[in-house]
Amino acid sequence: MAQANGFLDSLLTSPTTERYRIGISLFFLLGVWLVVGQLSSGLPNSMLLMAAAVIGGYMAINIGANDVANNVGPAVGSGALSLGAAVVLAAVFEASGALIAGGDVVSTIKGGIISPERLADPNSFVWLMTAALLAGALWLNLATWMGAPVSTTHSIVGGVLGAGIAAGGWGIANWAVMGKIVASWVISPALGGLLAALFLFLIKKAVLYRRDVIPAARSFVPWMVAIMAWAFGTYLMIKGVKKVIKVDFLDASLVGLAVAAVTFAIMRTLVARKAATMANSAAGVNTLFTWPLIFAAALLSFAHGANDVANAIGPLAAINDALSNGGVVTSASIPLWVMIVGALGLSFGLMLFGPRLIKTVGSEITELDKTRAFCIALAAALTVIIASQLGLPVSSTHIAIGGVFGVGFLREYLKSNYASQLHSIIERHGPEQRARLQPFLDNFREASVEEMEQLLKEAKQNKKDVPLSKAERKRLKKIYREELVKRSHLTKIVAAWVITVPASASMAAILFFTVRGLMV
């Protein structure tokens, strides 16, 4: 099994297979062109529908390549899942979410950002949606190539906004809605980061900072996993299956509570059994979060497929309805072939191009273990629930990335804070004691963030054994000032977030005029 996973991982990431991945994508899009050509044979504007279907498939591929990384990246980075296993799991659950819970009707104007009734010509609406879809796909393609996880929802929102303004003027846009979307650039990552950091801090204080972590883990971990089970049970009822079964927040919460109760009973038994053999260390506690992380990756992928497939098939369904009925539509029925294009496109995009972003989210921003990844997944589910009840627009991409940065910055703070406290103790010792410092300094240099508090306690109890010279103080400062979060990634990702809407809007406006010029 390990050899198979290793082979699959290398196949997914090898630069030499890039041309094969592009070739498979083109083969998929050619298949979409031919199948839709057969289905639309004899219909007016069938060529335009075929072209729109190919663009919709291209958009779905890019959603799979970019957005899905947020669901499985932490699980891969922590080692809970291999890259190959994560790609297969996410592909299955993304497609399942799209086909099972994607719904029969989809909003054609994402978020109500433009007023389509201001367009008198149905052809302008078709050109608008085609341009928006292509612009969103092109921007996602560029962001994936740059290694920047961005919001696919914001990409299509920008596309619809830019093409809409090109088609109907500035008055067609709903600027109040756009203001909320801009606010989400701050709300989503901030809330996700704060919650992830809070949960990680709680686990550290309640379990990892204890001298004997096993009894602490036995009592605390089942409760944490139960909270996650409630969050995901509620999240799936609100977001994952809302197009199949409509429930209010209270009913969704009750379903989540029932799932949490069952999960708590199971986890209490499993943790007690595992505690009998696990190591009395942070590594031992990490093993308790493996299966919760795997389930979280699967459920996040299912909910994502059910919701964000609309970013690809919504405009495509709108084009199909407009061409069939000759009018502008604000909601459209989804033919089975449209849903299949979206579901397969998500899966192909993830398997062919997703590993690059999965590695970025999982291991290149900050080092993740299973405990930290668990906190990110829990924060993602809770943030969506909180935001949906407060009516706040949030991005699942921004929430997940905010969670990754949140746990990374918490680790930096704790490491710096512990080292600073250590300085205040050590500096009180005289020069004659400095010769005894070296063993402590060696231990400190090799210590993880979780082990530093224990070293600090030992320093307080044995002050005479921890003298520190000026040169050694400099060395210690260099150690604890090490960046645990890659600032270069932070700058690149935030910049990509900020320009997503204007970039896709600008491209969409240009593409609208191009399409209109070709069709008139």
C-alpha cells in the first residue's frame, strides 16, 4: 500500500507528466464538445452552447485544481493522508456532492451582484455569462499556476460584475452586495484564523503542556472531536444538502447534536484503547486526530462539491436556458449533462492539477501536524456556521487559509513568548554559572514549541543551572525568532485575494466585447 501511494504521489507531482495532464484535460473538453454537440443537434445556436459547455468544463477543472486544496491540504500536510489518497478521496466526494446534493435549480447571477432585467437583449445575457465564465476560469488557471489559493466564488463574481457592466453600464451592478464581498476579504481569514488559533491554544493548555498527556488526552480529545462532529453535522445540513433537504438552523443543530453524541461515545472508547499503547508525548496525541481529519477532508469535499459546483454550472445552465427559451433568467433548471460536466470537471481538475496547491496549503505556509490540521478543519466548519447565521459573506478558501496562518502565527507567538520569559530568568544569574548552561541550551535548540514551556518550568526550578552569556543570548534569540510562517506566501496569497475580483472583472469586460464583436 505504501509503495502504491508513493508511486501515485510521484505520478501526480512529477514535472515530466505535465504534458499528459494537459492532454487529458483537452481530451475531456473535446468529449464535452462532442457530447453536447450531439445533445443540441438541430437546436438554434448549438455551436454557442457547445462552446459554453467547453468553457464550463474548463471552469470546473480550475475549481478542482485550486479550491479543493483547501479541504485536503491540511490533512496531507499533517501526514493524516498521503497526497495520492487525498486526491482520490476528494475527487470521489467532490463529484458525489455535486451529483447528489448539487440541486435541480441554480441561481444564474451569483449573489445577486447584477440586475439582469436591465438587459433588453437576451443575446447580451448569453454573451455576458459566457464572458464571465471564461474570465473566472482564466483567472483561476493563472492563480493555480502561481501557486495562490483564491476564492472561486469571487472569481465568478468578478467575471459576472465586469461583463455585466460592459453589457449594461455601471447601474446594472448591486454595489451594496459588492461591499459585503469586499468585507469578506477581511472577515473570512480573520475569523478562521482566530478560531483555529483558539482551538490549538486550548488543546495545548489542556493536553500538550501537561507533564502526563495521556490522561489529559483521554478526557479532552473526545470532547473536541464531538464538537467537530456537531460542527460538520450542522454544516452539512445547512450547506451540503440544502438543495435536497431544506432545514432551519435549529433542526440542523439538532442533527449535529445527535451526530456529536454518537461520535463522543465512539471516540471515548477508541481514545481509551489507544491511550494504553500510545507515547506520552505530543506525537502520541497527534495519532488520535488521524481519523477525524480523514472524515473532515471527505465531508468538506462533499459540501464543497454540492455548493461550489454552481460556480461552473450556474452560468452554463443560464446560457442553456436562455438559448432554449429566448429570454433572460435569474434561476435555471440544471440538465443532467450540465451537472455531469461540473462533477467530472471538478474531479479531473483536482486529480490533474490540484497537488500543487495541496502542497502549498498543507506544507509550504507553515508546518502542520495532525493537531494543528484538526483545529483548521474545525475552525472552517464553525466559521461557515457562524457567518451563515450572522448573514456575513465568507469564502471557504479564505477561511481555510486564514486557519493555516492562524495556527502558524500562534506557534510563533508562543515560541517567542516562552523564550522571552526564559531570558528574564537566566539574566539574573552570574557569569560563574555560565559553564553549566550548555546542556540546557542544547535542549532548548532542539525543543519543539510544545516542549518549551516544560523547559521553562525546569528553568524556574533550577535557576542556578541555566546561566546565559551574551553570545549565547544572541544565539537563543536567533533560534526563537525563526519564522514559522512563510511571509512570502502570505504576501502572495493576500495580493491574489485582493485582485481576484478586479482581475476577473477586467478580463470579463474585454471578453464580453470580444464575444459580442464575433457574434454580431
